[in-house]
Amino acid sequence: MQPGYPGQDPYGQQPNQDPTAQPHDPYAQPPQAPQYGQQPTSGQPYGQPTSGQPYGQDPYAQQQQQPYGAAPQYPAAGYPAGPGQGQGQNNTMGLIGMIVGIASIVLGLCCPLLGVPAGIVGIVLGVMGQKKVQAGEASNPGQAKAALICGGVGVVVGIISAIAGAAINMGNFGS
């Protein structure tokens, strides 16, 4: 026992108050409640339970108690598989096409020689992504559409930037 805390064990266990009582085993099975129709062990008769359940049982309980050491069983996580979704989705075409399409807009502004080809790659990947969505192999039609739009904008921006750059530099060649 710790000083200053009389009657309490330092590990949180209370000492036995009755030396003749049997020690309680915390790992033992709990005592069984008397079944319906049997008299309780205390000798005092109870009225019949209104729920139709044996004494000591929760009428709202739906699951049985698992024995010590057994893990509870949970349903499988994730989304249910739909048509054409055998082992998962193959959404990489639309995703990569969207990323390349967005990059083509930036590249079209600063470096049209890289922006135009990147925009074309974004368009091609967007078309391939939409075909996979229509076949049921992918579930990202928004990303495939974004790849088409961004790739097209990247090509247009790259062409305009190239024409503007050439027009600005035309005056430098003649002098």
C-alpha cells in the first residue's frame, strides 16, 4: 500500500475485506442467471418477465457475447462491386490525362513547344479515359472530360503563344 492512501493497493486492487470469503477470479465465467420458469437462487420469487426473455438478459441485445479472446466479426469494408467492377477500377487514363492537360495550359503560356504536345497527349488520354468509362472499366467521367477540356485549352494557348511570340520577334529579324 502507498503511504497517504490507506486501504488501497498501489495497483488499483482493493484488499479482501472478509478473510473467510473466497477470492474472486476475474477470468472466471460469470454466474448464470436462472432461466425462465426457475426460481432465483435468493429464494425470493419474482414476477414473470414482461419481455419473454430469461432473467438477467437484455431484451434489446441482438448479438451474443463473444468468449474472451475472440475478435468481433465485422462486415467487409468498401463499396459493393457493380457491373464491370471485378477487381477495382482502372482510373489512371482520366487522371493522368487531366494532370497533363492542366500542365499543358501552363506550358502553353511559357513554352509553346512543350505546351502543344502536352495538350495533344492530354486530349488522347482523355478520349481513352472516356472509352474506359463507357465500357464500365472506370468510374471517373469527370476527370476524363477535364483532360479533354484542359488538353484542348492547352493546345489553343500554346498555338496562340507561339504565334504571338513569332509576331513579336518578327521585327527583330529585319534590323
